[in-house]
Amino acid sequence: MLAPIGGHVVRAHDAEPDHPAHRGLPSVGYALTQGRRVSDGWAALAGNHIVLRVGGPGLFLALCHLQKGSVQVTVGDVVGTGDLLARCGNSGNSTEPHLHLQVMDGPDPTAAAAIPFTVHGTLPRSGQIVAWD
């Protein structure tokens, strides 16, 4: 996964396991672990994740559900648009590999408010960079 925008890494978490993917309804085993993830907090729900400060004060981007062991950045790193960050995974509250993007007004997702954002154009192909608005 490439950085959709440049910024400073303020959080990087890479310790959550990936789950087997489930098509359709999640398995009973996966459903039984849901309560544990909720009680374990945001990191357990987001799985492996990176949070970037991406502009002036009060603009942060979280990238969640990354593959365990794939995060390529550490807190304090400066990344540019298109830099390699990690691999898409299936960690946290996830039934199939995908990338969750969350724009917010602070670096702590448990206290920050969400900020609406738009990705213009079609869904990107592998390696394609889309415009940030």
C-alpha cells in the first residue's frame, strides 16, 4: 500500500494477527471474538495501522487493517505521496482484506472527530495514486 498523501507518521502499530478471510456471513468463531476486540480498544478494532499528520494542525489520516509484519514506517518518519507504507491485510475488526481510511481532527482515534473527505475518480488499480481532496 502506498501513501495516498505525504505526512508525518504519528502512530504505527504492527502486532495484530491477520484473520482468515470470510466471504458472505462471518463464521461463528470470528463472531465470538468480536466482544474481545471491542473491549481491547481501538487498536484491536483497527488492527495494524498507521496514522499520518497530513496537513496543518488538526488533520490526520488513519490507514487500518494492515498485514501483520508489513508496516515499513516508524513514528517520526516523514513520507511522501506514493511511498511504500505497508501491505493491505485482514487484521483487527475485518472479515476480508481491505484498507480502511479515516480522516480525523486529532492523532488519537479514540478522542478525535471524523472529517469528511472525497477520493475523486475511479477505484485505483495496483500502484495507481488517486487525487486527495
